[in-house]
Amino acid sequence: MEIIQIVGIGILATVLILVLKEQKPVFAFLLTTAAGILIFLFLIGKIGTILGTLERVAESSGMEMIHIKTVFKIIGISYIAEFGAQIVRDAGQESIASKIELAGKVLIMVLAVPIISIIIETVMKLLPA
Amino acid sequence: MSWLSSWLHELILVVLMAAFVEMLLPSKSMERYARLVLSLLVLLTMLSPIISLLKGDASKELTVAMQQQERSGGLLNRAEGAPDSLDKILADGRMLAAGARDQSLKLAAEEIAGQMRDQIAGSTGLGGVKVTVALAMGPNPNAPLGEEVPLISSVTVALPPEQSASGGAVQGGGASSLPSAGPIQINPVEPVQVSLEGSGGEGEAQEASSSGGGSAPASSSSGSGTEGVQETQAEEAGTIIQLLEKNWNLDPALIKVQSSGGGTVKS
């Protein structure tokens, strides 16, 4: 039933923002941000459940914890970057939003650096000198 | 065969998880990058037997790299991270190494002391000898330019108190060793006399006073007694020093033999 609540919050916020935009555009932006954060908070518990399940399964099957950690970091970075970029985009600052997205992409790539270095070192060792 | 099953296990799980996580991702723009990292993870898992064969523990290396990233990341904590640089880490490492070396020297010294004690007990028949060995790092005499090696810097042998008493005359009993004894003295308990008030009280009081006053003749005889003690102790010390010198190839100046009282008999 949470989806009804979330859609209700969304529609309510949209109507209020439409009304408020004529009078005070700044407050309309604040309301947008607040509604976005509210919906995100609704979802964060559910995401936690999913990630907890993943972690438990991985732990019980003896998977490397560092892999799980990396995957969780990817999810976290992409969610946060996406959320921030959308808020900024709503305020009309397209260029800053794309910068935030760029930062998210770079941070995800940085996570790959240790993995890439290990794989490359192994491959170099496999090759005849 | 068990490694194969565990490897397959892990591989299947990583692939499943990658597919699942791709669905969780919020937007298309991030998806390409996230997919790259996930596929690298899958590749790492596939290669893990080869990696462990060629390189050692890959997951530990990954963990270290992640921690380094976490520590150096961000705009704000970079300034704090700066002093935690190579110099500090090296200094910490040196300190830890020095601590470990001290501890190992102490352990080795105790071991050597135990062996010396056993040797002394075996060859001279002296029980209860207390041996204290001090080790220090010094230049290797065989290779002067090489690394420092632990050397025995001093050996202290404390002769047991029974030895000094039994070596001398026994006339004085416990009291005879008291004048030459060291700072810690435990006076022997005087025999407890319970005197009932009454007729025999006076005689018993006299007995008590004579046993208490027994220390007077004992102390007078202790003069000749301690000389004998010191002679035998010197002999013992000589044999102990010779023994240690021969068995451990030590400089005799490093060996110190103490009597029970703490006075140096021979060094």
C-alpha cells in the first residue's frame, strides 16, 4: 500500500508546487526538494531490505565480502548522484546536474581501479616475459 | 574438487547479483559505468584461481586499496589525511618493529638464562641458582659490516641462600647469615613460649631469655663462618664462570656472580 502513499505525496506536492510557483518560485523549489526527500526516505528502508538480503546470501555462501562492498558502493553512489542531479535539474540548473552525474560516474570508475590493476597484473604475469 | 565447487558457487552468485543490481540502478546514464565495474567483478571471480596461484591473496589487496581510497577521499578530510603519510607510517612501522625486537630479545634472554641455569645445576650440582641474562643488539663479530645481531651483554648469577649457609659452618643456625645478608631480612620466628603464671614461671623465663640471647654467641662465631662461606662461594663462582665461559663463548668480564646477600663475589 506504500505505492498509494507515495503517489499521493507526489500528486499533492505537484499541485501545491503549481500553485506556489506563481507566487514564490523559491518556495516551490523547496517544496520540490522536500517531496523528493520524503519519497526517497520511504524507499530507503526497502532498499535496505534488498541489500540486507543480498549480503546475507553472500555471507552464507562464502563470497568475498569485498565484492559485496564494491557492489553496494556502486548502488549507493549511483542513487545519491542521481537524486542530487535531479533536484538540481528541477531547479533549472542543467549544467550543475550534469556535473554531479559526471562525479558519480568518475567515482564509480575509481572503484574499478583496484580490480583492474589486479586483473592486469595477473594477465601480465601469465604472459611469457 | 571442493575448490571447484566453491569457485562455481561464487561465480554463479556474483553473476546473479550483478544482474540484480543492474535492475536496482536508478538511471540509464549510470548503467554503463556500473555495468563495467560489475563485469570486472565477474571477471575477477572467474580469474580468482589463477590470481591466487600467481599473485596471492587478491581480496586482501582489494581491501587495502579500498581503505586507502576511503581515507584519502573527499574534499574535507584530505588535510587530515596528509600527515598520515609515508613518513608517519614508516615511523610507526619502525616503532612496532623495535617493540617486537625488544620482546623477542627478552624471550631469548629468558631462554638462555634457563639453559645456563640447567647447565650450572648439571655440572656443579647447585640448585636454585638465579641467572639473569641481558641481551643487546650489537655488530656481528664475524661479519663487521653485516646486520646487527643479538649479543649477550651481561650475565648475572645469583647463588642461592642455602648455599651460603650450608657452605659455611652451621653453628650459627639461621642467625649466622644475618649480618652478611642483604637488605631483605626475615628474622626466624622465635620459638613461642607459653608460660603459665605460677611456680615454674621463673625457670621458663630464663630458658626463653637464654634462647633469645643465643644470637650473641652465634654472631661471635659468624666471623669465622662468613670467611668459610666466602671462600666456598668464590670457588663456586670460579667454576660457574669457567663453565659459562666455555659453554657460551663469553667474555669472563661479562659474567657476574652474586652471593645470596647481593654482594658481588667475583666478576
